[in-house]
Amino acid sequence: MSNISTLRGLEGQTQGPVFGPADPAAAEEIAAFNTAIVQHPAAVIGAVGEDDVCSAIRWATGQGLPVAVQATGHGLYKPADAAVVISTRRMDSVELLAETQTIRVGAGVRWRKVIDTAQRNGLAPLSGSSSLVGAAGYALGGGVGLLSREFGFAADRIVRFTIVTADGEIRVVDADADPDLYWAVRGGKGNFGVVTEMELGLVPVTTLFGATVYFTAESTPSVLRTYATWAPSLPTNSSSSVALLRLPDLETLPGPLRGKRLVHLRYTFNGKAEHGEALLRPMMTTGEIVLERRGVMGFADADVIHQDPTTPLPVWERSAQLTDFGEDAVDALLETAGPESDCRLLKLELRQLGGALADQPEFPNAVAGRDAPYSLFMIGICPPGAQEAIQESGEAALRALKPWTAPTTLVNFLGAATRPEDVRAAWLPTDRDRLLRIKTTTDPDNVFRFGHALV
């Protein structure tokens, strides 16, 4: 653990603040969105630019300490204990490059700021279901959003990035400059250094036809069986998912949803509203609707589709990918997580993939999970003493769906699977081996070993 005198030496090398491990401001600086995670760092640096990142990494390696990086705290599932944590939240610059329809974003920026800047110019990023999430961590881990079946992963749109590697050096990386690192970082997440800036390609989208529909728990079998045949018929300019919910009785929720078990359909269509409405119609008659909203909406308002949590919670998360979601898989899911089960998960979501997600971009990258048609994501609220029961519910669902489980996983959805062997299993062997070779070359001392780390 670092002493006060050495930290004062670091303070003289950075523009941003430096916090010692006992400083209450350190805990606030790196508070996770998942409040079940409490960190005990050796030091925290509130970086304001890439020079601060360089100084922090050089100081950490000089002390023999590992390094972790954090922006919004959404992607944190393993505490960075006894590490130097670089907080990039102050690095939130956004610059639109209209002539190339790209946008340059700092390491700490949230999607909300990126979306608002892009929309003022008739463009949209390939952001996710929540605009509160940090752009960098999301894109570096792949990134599946409402436009992804039409335009691909967010990582596919990373034109170039600036990264500070374990030697404390700044590298500007694109398809021509260091093609191996360009391949690995786009999909390999935070294993190779601290990305301080990215340039992302945008798409010409300003509005969507969208729907968020809550059905009664009793409608779950009908909704799932219809979804299993309906989703594969959809064109690639649509997105869809269905989630089994067990909602708490909170005043922040709409009255009809409080304390209820429900099934939630999410749908968007990038095209004419009447076509989107017609495609949705078969799902609207599958059960009793408790609450719904559908129609044309601005892309900037699309958070309403998934209605992801906006306040920090103590949670357990896991995921898998499925090779199929046919009748037998529906039966297995109903038995283990349906309304008659004792499943205690807050949400079990099945999200449709496919389309452009299955295609490598012009310059291939290390994104895992391209071939699977569905992702399965589970999350449970874990107040003290509840984690074991929540985890068992999730693992029961994984066991039930094992016959249809794909050999890959979306890295951003790994959740509690933080052991290196579990992280490595997200990739197919060829990509995994290449990632490990690049990791060994770029970070031979495994300085970056937190988050979803390869080793």
C-alpha cells in the first residue's frame, strides 16, 4: 500500500486530483453502479487528460502496482483492490467531425452526451439500451444496441483510438498503425491499456418506431411461444427482446408494475412507422397488456424502450448466448424462470442478435459472439444475504438452457464471470489465442488485470 509521501510525489505529476486509500473522496470517485462492489485501492487518480494517465501508469508500475481504469462504474464486477485506479470521468469531451460523419469522444463520456451531439446533426451512434452508460467501455467490449442488427457492433465503428499502454507510452492506433492492437482492443475491452479517446462512425438515424409493452405474468407462455417464431421473421432494420420480470414494490415504478411478475416486450424499427406497426401486430395479441407505449420517437428518447435502471443497485449478473430458441427451449425457460417457478431474478432477458452483428467489419476485430442468434442476460438484486439464492436462480436457468448454449459470450454481458478462465471462454479458440499473444506482447507484466481480464 502506498504511503502519503509517495502519493504527494504523484500529485506533482498530474493535473487531476490524487486520492489516498483512506480518503472518503476516493470511494466516491470510484463508486460502482453495482453497489455490491466495494473497492480498496492503493490510490485513485482523477485523470483530466492522457498525460495524467501516462503519469499514473508510470507511477504505478514504478511502485509494482497493477492498474485499473473506470469511467461511469457500470462495467465494474471485480474490485480493484491494492491497485491504482484511474478515473476518467473528467475526460468527457465530444467533437463531431461532420465531413466524415464520425465523432471523437473522451474516455469518460456517457452515451447521452454523444447522442445529443450527434442528433443535432441528424446522426446517431451505435449506443446501447441506456444512455447513462459510458461510451468507451461499452464500445470496447463490443456493444449491442437498438441499431446493431442493421449496422453491427459499436466496436465495428471504432475508426481509431488513443491508448496508453503499460509502458506509459501514448499510441494512436488505427487499421494502418499497429493493426494487431487495432484488432484486439476493439472487442478485447480493457486488457491492453487505457483508451483515452476514440473516433466512432455514426449513422443517419434521427427517429425510430418503438414499442415497450408489459404483459401479465399469465401471458408469459403465449408471449414466449409467439416470440420464438416471430423474431426470426423480422428484417434486420429491427431490434427485439423479451424479458421475464420480477419487479420490486417501489414508488419509482409505475403503479401497474409495482411488485409484479410480468413479461416485457421491447421492439424498434428503423423505417416507416406503418411498416413497423404492421410487423409488431402479431405480438400485440399474445396476452393481456398491463402497460404499453408505442409509436415514432426520437432516437434520443429511446431509453424508454428497455427502461434500464437509472440508480445504483447491488446486483448479480450473468449471461450466455443461445444457438436456438425453439419450442423445447421455451419450455425449459418457462419451467425454470416462468411465472410458476421460484426464480428470484429481477430480469431474465432474451435478446435477438443476427443481421449485421454476424458480419465482420471492413477491418476485422476481436468482438466475441458474432454467430449466435440470441443472447441470454440475467440480473438479480442482491441485498445482504440474498446473493446465494439469486445466484442459484441464475445458474438454474443456465443449466436448463445448456442444450442450446453457444460456445461464445458477449463480453459486456459477462457480469459476475470475472475469473480469467471464464473471460477467455467468451472467445473461440483462434481468437482467444491471438488475444493472448497480443496481451503478452503489449502488457507482459499483466499490469491491466482487473475488470474482465484475460489473465
